[in-house]
Amino acid sequence: MVEMPLYIIGMPKNEFGAELIRTKFLGIIKRLCKVYSKIEEARITIKRQRTGGKKHSYEVSVLIISPKKTHTYREVGWDLSNVCEKLGQKLLRTLTKHDNRRLKTSIRKIKMLEEIETNSQS
């Protein structure tokens, strides 16, 4: 398997469990590579916002770039590990679903349409 780039921007150095968060996102991206084999890039941006006092709010956004579509997800919360957990569940839940839209028409439909055209011309 070819390693695709995973960028984590803004991870606080002194945050408890920073390495755990990085490995968790890496595992999620590897699981997504099984469904979307051509993921070109995954970017995680963490923004820390002071909201008065000593408490900080975290905004985490994930950008996944594939050849056909760019997926963007965002989550906000007080605890960075909980925000990352929710975001990981959201990613897996939405991106591993089966897509109902087919990219090309099936052979049966093509043959059926051809039969209808020949019958209507007769």
C-alpha cells in the first residue's frame, strides 16, 4: 500500500494524548483507504480558541481529497480528544456507506433500452 500524505496542522505540543490523536486519525485514514483507494491527501487542522478565562475551545476540521470529490468535516468542542473521537466516527459513518448512484449504466439496462428501441421501430 502506498503511503498517502497526512498533514496535521496546529496540534498543540503540550496537549495530553497528542500522539494518540495522531495515531487514531492515521488508523481512520487507513480504513478509509480500503473504501476510497485513491485518497490523494488528508489534512487535519486544529484551531484553539480562547473563550474567556483559562478554558479553550477547539475547532477541528478534516479535509480529504480524492480525484473525484473533496470531503470536508468540522467539529467544535472543549475537549480535543472528544472532538477528534466524534469527528472520526462521523468520517467513518458517512464515507463508508454504499453509494447508490452508479457511475455507469449496467449492461442489462443498455440491452433493455436497445430492445425497446427495436420494438418501437418495428
